[in-house]
Amino acid sequence: MPARDAHLIARTATVAVASAVALFAAGPAAAAPPSPAPVQEALAVSITVATPAQEVLYGSPIIASGGVSEGGRAVAGALLELQADPYPFRGFATVGRTTTAPDGSFAFAPLRADRNVRLRVVRAELVFSAAGPQPSKSPVISVYVDPRATLKSRSLGPGRTQLTLRMAHTTQAGGGSVEASWFVAARGTRVFRLLAVTPTRELRSGLLWASAIIDPPARHFAYRVCLTPPWEAAMSRGRGRCPRGDYAVGHNVG
């Protein structure tokens, strides 16, 4: 299930003797989708757009839906386009088309974004009002796409536990090996201690892997792995740098 930290977004995996959180952090140049200026909507037409969440896991579907009304009445048969502007945000392009139902509602086919993306809905026909023809656009919605992390813990005998991370990520913003920092905290404590720093590698394009062997501080513990991959700016929200040493959290580890 999703787990959130005051500093970073995380995915959590629970095993017999440990709970684990995978983290990644941005350097100072990391960029999340910019907050565009509000788009002026047509005088006679309003379009609303909804997505299941403005933060989704890599590979999860995004559904843009809403409704079109004119003067408080539903508009049936309106031609609509879904437009997307993915990282690095060089402009919108049409990625879907649909028409409104008799009650004015609409829903586009699911979109699977592989990186942060800005979305908007555009009415593909001009609407005429007293002021003349009025193009109609929805406000822009920024959707943040998080990498999909899988963590595992395996005992190798007394004093030796192997921790592993697999992370599916975008292939659109570079790759290569980076350092992964492994932090461990005994259950009931607040301090995560840096126990290992290891290199990552790409098992294949878009699949990062890292591993560390540690001497766990207790039978029950939590661990976190933090990295700053070259594609971080294209995914999720900017988070700040990885800790360089031990750090404390605001509550005891469960």
C-alpha cells in the first residue's frame, strides 16, 4: 500500500522480519510539472476534468472525465480532445477524442503515462457567444507519475540479511548506475542509520536493481533506500537530497 513520509513519497513492502520503504530524492535541478497559469474558459461553456489521482504509480491508468454544460444545461454530442504535455513539457498534443453523452458527461479511454504529464480537455468545435467564437479549454491538470518499487528482505543467517530493490521507471530521461543509500531502524526507535551504500544497475531498460547485505540491528526493523537517479526530474515531485548520514523521524518505527 502507498506509504507517505514527510520528506519523500514511498512504497512499502512488509516481510516476516522487516518492513521496507524505497525512496528516491531529487537534486537541486529536479523538476515537477510546472504550475501553468489558469486557462480562461469560454463564456458559454464550462468543462471540468477529473482524474483518479494527481499522483499515480508508473504503468497505472489515468482516466480524464467530466462534463460539458452550456448556460447550466448539459451539452450532448460535443466533440472533445484530450491533450497531453509530458515531461520535458514542450507542448500539448492530442492523445484521445470522444463525444459527450446525452447528460453532457464524458470519459476518455485510459491513458498510461510513463512520466510526469500535464493534461487538458479541449472542445474541438468553436462555440459562438455574443462576443464571437469562443474556443473552450479546461484548466490544466498536472499528474505526477511515481516509479514502481518492489523491495524484499532475505535472511542469510545470523547477522546477515540481504535487502533488494527493483524499480520500474521511465526510459525517456536517461539511465545508468547511481549510488543507493540503505538506512535501517529497529522497531520502536526513531533513528534510521546508514548501514550501506551500493551501486545500482539496470537489469534492462526501465528496470533498476540494487542490493545490500547488512547486519540488522534487531529481529524486527524497517529499512529505506534512497537514490537520485538521472530520470528523477521526469517522475514524481521534487523531494530534496538524500540524507548523508543517520537521521531521525518524528515518531517511532512501527
